[in-house]
Amino acid sequence: MIQKSYKLPCSMQLLLIIVTVFIGKSTCSSSNEDGWRWLWTCDVRTEKCHRKPEPVSIEKSFEFVEPLQHASLAACRLICGRYGALWPKPSGQTIITRQLLPFHPNAIKFQISNTNDQTKQYLIENTQIFHNNLLSECGSNCSSVFNTQVTIFLFPSSSEFTLRWDTNETYHLELVSKGNQVSVEILADNVFGVRHGLETLLQLIASYPVYHKHEGVSHGLAIVSGARIHDKPFYRHRGLLLDTARNYLPVDAIKRQIDAMAASKLNVLHWHATDSQSFPLVLPRLPQMAKYGAYSSVKVYHPNDMRDLIRYAKLRGVRVILEIDAPSHAGNGWQWGEQAGLGNLAVCINKMPWRYYCIQPPCGQLNPINRHLYTVLSQLYQDVIDIFDEKETFHMGGDEVHLGCWNSTDEIINYLNYHGRNRTTEDFLQLWGEYQANALNAYDALVGHKNTQIIMWSSALTDVNIISRYLPKDRYIIQTWVPSNDNISELLLQLGYQIILSTKDAWYLDHGFWGTTQYHGWRISYSNRLPKHENVLGGEVCMWGELVDENSLDNRIWPRAAAAAERLWSNPDTGTAKAEQRLYRHRERLVSRGIQAEALAPRYCYQNEGECS
Amino acid sequence: MFRYHKFIMKPAGLKKILYFLLLMCGVLIFYLMRYQFSPLSNLSLRLTNKQDDPDHNPAQTEKQPDVWTWRCENEKCIRYQRNRKEPEVSLATCNMLCGSMQLWPKPTGLVSLGTRTISFTVDQIVLETEFVGALEKLVKSAFSCFKENVAKLCGKSDSKNSDINSFKINVNVIKTNVTKLHFDTDESYSLTLKTIKTDLVVIIKATTFFGARHGFETLSQLIWWDEYTHGGTLKVLKGALINDSPMFSYRGLMLDTARNFIPVVKIKKVLVGMAANKLNVFHWHITDSQSFPFRSIRVPKMSAFGAYGRDMVYHPDDIKDIVNYALVRGIRVVIEIDTPAHAGNGWNWGPSEGLGELAVCVNEQPWSAYCGEPPCGQLNPINPNTYDVLEKLYKDIIELTKEDEIFHLGGDEVNLECWSRKLKWNNDTGYYSDLHDLWGKFTVEALQRLKKANGGKLPKHVVMWSSNLSKKPYTTKYLNKNNIVIQVWGPLQWGEGVDLLREGYRLILSHVDAWYLDCGFGRWREMGEAACDPYRTWQSVYMHRPWQILGTNRHNILGGEACLWSEQVDLDSVEARLWPRAAAFAERVWNDPPFDAYAAVGVAEDVYTRLNTQRDRLISRGLVAEAMWPQWCSQNPGMCL
């Protein structure tokens, strides 16, 4: 059996055909009605792949292949339209030729240059990830052999090895082929840019079935014969929030999310690790937290798990930002203070009827007037700093403080009375502000400087009239979580704050399953435009975990988070109609990598692009 | 709570013993309380705590013991910090013994459960009864399913701990010749579990195999994994007496495998879930206008032209396999090839074979002119060849499923505009002033062909979706109420069912506003609106009790069916979409529990706890089920309502 590729001049383009030539004696086989297959053609004008209206018999397809036909939709998609199968689409120059070359995943060589040991190791490991992804793409029975050789050159120009908001993620990919030699150059400022380039390269490759008369179907890979891509992200902060407190998520499930993030070029995993329901982090200095706060001794993250996740994420261009929500959303895990002689570290824990003391059971809120609390926080922060990078930013939470809880706690009421303070809303906000100042001081004391940028949720404390009193803009980045018609983000920008947006009515992935909330489909997720302002760091989709655990995590997040990823990466001016086919393809890509992404439409609509609008 | 007591009626003979046990419990509790609050023990408690305080010993943090233990207080399990003096009680064990039985769906008859437990191992379970013939195979299969389910509770642990010598199961089936499920099949069973010296003896009595397998299912729910005792052990109640039979004979689940293909292994998992919830009809919406994955023996061209790919086909052997797999789980398989609408891809080979157009409007654009959702397609009722093909397909289905009592004809959402504009009208075809009559004639002819395919006898229950044809005046004109069962899918307030019941039709209820499990995921097309948002929560599935409102001739309601259409679902999320919501549905049609007037949020607290236990059971059997709430709420029953 031979695979050949021909160059056919067709109008002004070079179009490819993968011709499967079957050699061997054409034995007379009984007519087998199952021996049918679909072929796809690209309509250059509409940029859509069309399934031929009638299937062709496999035998016929050995003998006779018309030009411009593809044996798989994925192969057709690669070359159909300016952006082919790329997701997110590049923000700069993008040229993809229309010719495909078949190759085997093992026929790949890497050349890594100009790096130190650390970055070299990073890239070597990434080539392994690349290869695994290639095998996933090829699928089972990836046995077709071709004589195409692919050589990939990786050129990071600096040894920069920290992912920050100012990390340059730009890359430039150049793919050329001569005969059966394919050469790919990926140039970037640093390894993270190179990694993005490798991700893009994977998206210039697709699998297709090869039919053998006797052995049945095997799969092969095809790569475009030429490409030039200049690409860089529009927003610096492209995040996904995972909540491991409402329901525990096993480390493997989190890694799967990181895989999908890497495939979609998202770069921040916002780890909402704790909440009033549970405290699954095992902290060396404060083992009581997990002991009293975890659902069980196995539903915890040990320091090694956390380090493992951070490393796993970094290797995939993703930073992990930890959030320990406080002073609200903190209850279970904080019950041990009294017994240890430290007084109540938190109040209202599991208090009933919960509706009076919190917005969701179980209740719990830190006790801002207990000075021991700040000692404990200091120990907690020290563990966080030890495990996470000291230079990494930290999320202090700060949402939904329930003043009714504090206002019903004798200890706090007495404190306010004793100090001659009232119990108005302003008084409690001030108390909260004092808590926050103390917490920040504790953190600063540990790192020895006041430069760490702290992220906080928008809240009553971030109200534009009072925010500067409590949260100075050089220290705090505000993550807003209001609906798109709310102007708090704009107002904060006017005040000079840096912000991250988690638009509630588009990027809250838990909506649609409780109360009066509505499910936000991928089109809504995609269409959520953020303000264009240098202080907008970016955005985050949020997967709150009340109604999700590892069972449905993947399909609740994907591919909707990928839709947001293109918004954040390329911030396209075009709408969802232009994105649909590429996203359908990306969903299949995620599935092939083991992520159980939701189906977006009947498969008919995947196979017949543009027919289901 | 009051309702619950009424429910568990204790046999009079046991009363005295129970009073005695109650008294003893009282004494025991008093003793424990005294022990706990004595100043001395309190002191020693503190001392041990101090010693073990990990704060002073930060090195030993890697492996922590489970800190929680549960105590049953006021019929609720309360989570406590473990104090090492009390016996440690796991949540599962506490729930099993605390007021509420953890059975799902709740039995309709007498239930009496013991309050003591014993440990055993899987290999101690033996089936003592012998059968012959077809029944032997069925009972043995049901027994091994049961045993497998019990084994799966252990996870990876290999517990060898046992308090007994043997775990013997006796099965008593009266009608040994019933090996197929019918509408009038008696599914009732009684289950007795007692400990005789060192043997655990279970007796399952049932009229038919189908009752007996439900008995196995219920028995599996009296067994659980206790992670605390002896480092993990299987436990079972020491005594139980349960009488049970379903309220409705049709308890269906519909799965659409045409919008998106669902592989055979996934369909089997759906059947595992159905069996666990005593659902008994798998309605397989196998084809639609999008695709035709049914590999017909007689008309193989259908799937060649209609399947998404060669690997997305149900071969005859697959279907037989599924039918068998379902049978031992007490489930019948009803295959629906929807016609005359919802048929397009797969029907488009007619012209090339000289049979003319078997379907019209296939993949026609703009689709909105010819059908309700893309791609379009509708059978060609004026081409006689269409009926020949139909008859062949019907024959295939009856042969493969061996189901000759129920047949689903489809029949929903016919677009008359498609026929009016795309059929080639001439004097031979006749002209219709009302195309509903053409639709009616199509149906009459399809029924004729079905009759022929079924050996000259129309199946007793031919099911059709509710549509304009099931409205006056067409109902009486075309649909014979002696054969036709209408599956009502319009929202309850459309009142479709009321008229039909009045006229004497039999119904299966699948109200879209409660039992469509696909709803709530927004629009999947670029234009237009979402088909049926919002999402139906398990509570709304459970609370739907339509027969209360429908009025007359209620005995003609054969049952209900939950539906999962697959526009936005494929193998990756089908299970999470179904469970635990289809389980909530199952209790509605098995037991039809009345609403609890005292429950603040509509669904009683006990239902939350039991359904959560059932969800855990499904997960232990390898199914994927959606989370119902934060796990904190499982660990603190009643605190999240």
C-alpha cells in the first residue's frame, strides 16, 4: 500500500488530495453494504467543509478519487478557511496552505536551541506532551506508515522561566516542506511562547482513516504543507476558576482541566481551594485545618499534590493562583480554635437556620476581632508561600461577607460596644476593612516587602465610594463578578484599578441548574466582550462546585471555557457564526485528549458545516 | 416524619420484641451519655487530645485518620468530631440505621427493617435454588448481576471480615414459564432476610422472574460498604421484610441515538442504571432525520447512507446483545424508527436504486420552511415503495427485539408544508384539501404493514407520539383506541391527555415540562431560541405528578417515560444527564409517593437523603451521576434545606 500526495494546480490554489492507492490483487469480494465511507470537500468561498451527499463504497474509493476530497472532516477542516482548525485563532498574520502531507507520529525530530538546562528540560518534556497529543489525535490503530519526515526547531530567545502578567507569550511559527521533508520553526521570546507554538502546530495536524482491503481501517496523520503564523494573546490573564471546596476534585480531574486549558491557551488556573463547606488543603503548619475541614482523609491535597499540580500546570503554560477565601466563605476547617486555646477563629460555623447568617449553607465567617486569627493566618500564608512561588500573586477572596453573622455574634457586638462603635453597615464594613489590612500586613511581613499584588472579588468593600479607603489600588487587583450590564468594572478602571472580569451572566458555568439562573451556551460565552483598557488584565470563567464534582466537571466546563479562551486570546471582531466550525473541531480535539467535553450539536451539523444555522 | 411511620408497619408478632429492644436501647444510650459526661472521662479525653494534637507534632501530617463519626439523633445523622471513646460510625452505616430506609425507589408495600447489622464477604453469597430451562439462565444472570453489584461496593479493598458462615439466597418463582415482560406481567415480590444462627438467609418470593429480579435489586440496597469497621467491610441488615410492587406497569426511559451516536457500551451502562432503579422499558429512538445508525438486515442501504460513520452503526448482533442484556435486568427494548417525519438521512438512496424518492425535503434549505429542526426530511407517503421499506424495517425490529406486544410508530411533528411543496402531485396521487388526511392514510398503511410484519397480527400496544393526528377529528378517524397508545409529550397545561383519556385512549406520559432531560442547555443553532429551557432539576422531575390533574379514566395511564433527546448530548455526557434525575423519575412511576405537606421546599428531606444514597450506589456501579449538592450536605443530612 502506498500513500502519495500530488500537487494539483487548481485555479490559483494548490489543493491536496490524499490518494489511497491500493495495490494487490483485486480479489472479487462479495458486495458488502457496510463498506461505505463519507468524503468531504472544502467550499473555498464559504469556508465550509461539505460532506458529499452520497457515501462512496470503499472499494470504489481505492480506485477512483476525485480531486479536492478528504477522507475525514478533520483533514478537510485543516485547510478550509483562513483559520483552518485553529482554536483560539491567531491574532496576527495567518497563512495556511491547502496541501496536506501524510506522516507517522514517530517520524518527528526536535531540535532545541539556545537555552539553559532549565528551559531545555521544559521543552524536552513539552515535546513528550506534544507526542502524546499526536498519538491521541491519530487514535486507535495508528499504523499507517509514510516516508514524510518532520523536523521541528524550537527557538526560545531568552531563558525567562516565570509566568507572570508581563510574560511575553508571543510566538512565530513557520512551516515549510520540500518533497517529503517538513520543517517547522517556532520562535518565541521564551519557553511559554514556544509551548503555545507547539499547541498551534498540533492544530495543523489531523487524522484520517486509511482503508485496507483486508486489514480494515487504520489511521494516519496529515500535516499542512506550509504555514506562517504570528500570534500573541490579547489579554494577559486568561483564567478558569475551579472550586474544590463545595465538592472535592481529585488531582487527576484537575490535571485534565489543565490539559484542556493548555489546548485552548488559557493561562491561569484560579484555585478556589477552600470555602465554608470544606478545607481540603493539608498545611504543614496547620494540619488541623484539613483535619477539621476535609470531607475525609483522602479528599485532601497534600503539599506534594499542590507542588505536583503547580509543576504540571507550568509545563502547560498555566500558572496556579491560589485563593483562600476570607473572611467570609470560611467555616469548616476553622472550628479548632477554641479547643487549642485560641478562641473562636471563625463564627457562625454551621449555624442554623442558615438563612440568617449566610447566603448558602453551611455558614461560617472569620472572627476579625480575635487577634489569634492573624497569627493563624500568618502560619497559613507561610505555608502557601512555601508551596506556591513566593512571587506568585495570591487571591484573598473577600466576597459576600454577611454582616448579619457578625452582627449576631455576641463577641463581636461586645467588642464594638466596648470600643464605642456602632453597628451600622459602615461600622461592619470598617471592621471588614480592618480585617483585610491585618491580613495583608501578615502577608507582607512574611515576604518582607509590600509589592505582592493581591486579588480580591468585587464586593461591598469595592464599592467605588469606599474602595480606596480599604483597598489601595497599588496593592489590589479586583476580580469583578457582576452581570455585563453592571458598570462597576468601568468605574473601577476610572479609579485606576487593575481588574479581571468574570462576567456573571456569561462566564459563570454553574448557572442554569439552580434558582432562576440561566445556562450560558458557548455563543454567549464567546460573545462576552471585555473593556479594552490596559488595566483590564483579562478574564476568568468560573466553575463553582455546588452541583459539580469529578463526574460532570469536564462536560460542564468544556467546550464553553474554550469559547471564552478565544475571546481572551484573540478578542475577535467576528461573531460566533465564523467560529462555529473551528469550535466543533476543537471540541473533538479535547475529546480525543480524554476530556469529556459536552456535545454542541447533532453530529450531522459537525459533518455538514453551516447546514444547521 | 409522620407519614414515614405510617409507612413502615411492623407485624404484630414483632411488636413485643421491638418494645424490648427500644427499652434496651434507652438503657444503653443513658449509659453512654453518663459515660461521656462524667468528669473523669472528660479529663482523660482532653489528655489524649493533647498528646495527639498534631500541632505539636507537625511531622505526622501525611496520613490523617477520618475525623468524622455520625450519631443518629431525631432520625437524622449528625456529624461529630471523632473522640475515640465512642464507637466510630460511618455515614453509610448511620444512614442505613437512622429512621429512613435507604431504599430507592421506595417500596409500595409493607417494609420492616432490622436495626442491627452484620459483616460478610462477597464469596459467601450463594444462590440455593435451582431452576430449569430459560428461567434458570435468567435467574442465574440476575443473581450474578446482583453479586457483581455487591462486589463493586468494596472498590479495591479485599475485605475478609465476616460475622456469618454463609449468605444464602432462595428464590421462589411461581410462574416459571414467564420469560418475557408484558404489560400484565406481575412484577411484585417479597423479600425476607433473617439470620438463623450463623447463616444469613434470604427468601425472595415472586410470581415471575421479573418480580424476583426486583427482589435482588432491593436486596442489594440492604447492603453497603462500611469504611470504618475493621478498616472496611461489607455490611447487611440482620433482618428485613419487604413487600413491593410497582404502581405503573410502564416505566420507561427514552434515549435518542440519532442526533448523536451513543456506543453500545454506553447504552449498556444506561441499562445498568435503569435496572438499579427498576425502570422497565428502554425506548430506543434509534433513527431521526440526522442519521440512521440502525443496520437493517433487509435494507442495509439505510445505514450506509444514514450512519455518521462505519463505526457509528448498530449491527443486528449489537441489538440482540442489548436486548439480552436488558432482559436479565427486567427491561424490554422498544425500538422506534420515527416516521413519517424525523426521517431523512438514510432514506435518500431511493432514486439511485430505481425506487423513486422514499423521502422528500431531505436536507432541504432553508430548513425552517420544511421542518422543526435541521436537517429536514419526511417520508414520501405517495410512493408505494416507501411502505415496502417500512415493512422490512418493522420485520427486522420485531425479529431482533422479539418484542411483539409494544411497537413504537413515531409519528410526531409532521410538517405538512414539506409535503405540500415537495411531493410531486398528479391525478394518480390525488389532491388533498387537508393534508392531515394524507398523514392519516400514511398511518393506516403503516399499521397495515406493521401487522403484516408481525405475522398478520397488530401488536397490542402501538405507541405514537401525541401530535395533530391525536387531536379531533383525526383521532377517531385514523387511530383505533383499541390498538393505539398515545405518548403525550406536550406540556401538561396543553391538556392533550385530558381529551384523549375522555375518549378512552391509553396514554404514556412524557410531559416536556417535567420529564425531558435534555432541556436547559441553551440554543445549539446560531439562530433562534433554545428548544425547551430551562433545565429540569431532579426536584421538578420528582414533583411532577400529572395523573392527579388529568381526571377521568386514570386507569388508562399505562405509566410514564423520561426522555433524553441527544442534540446536545453524546457519549461524553449522556450519563451525567440521566443520573440521578432519571432515578428521581423512577420513584415517581414505581411508588408515586404523595407530596409531603410539611416539607418546606416541596421534596421531603428523606427523599434528598435516599436519592443521594442511590446516587452513591450508581457511582459504585461505575455510572456517572451528577452531584446533587456540596458533599457537606451529604455529610450533614437535613442541614442544607
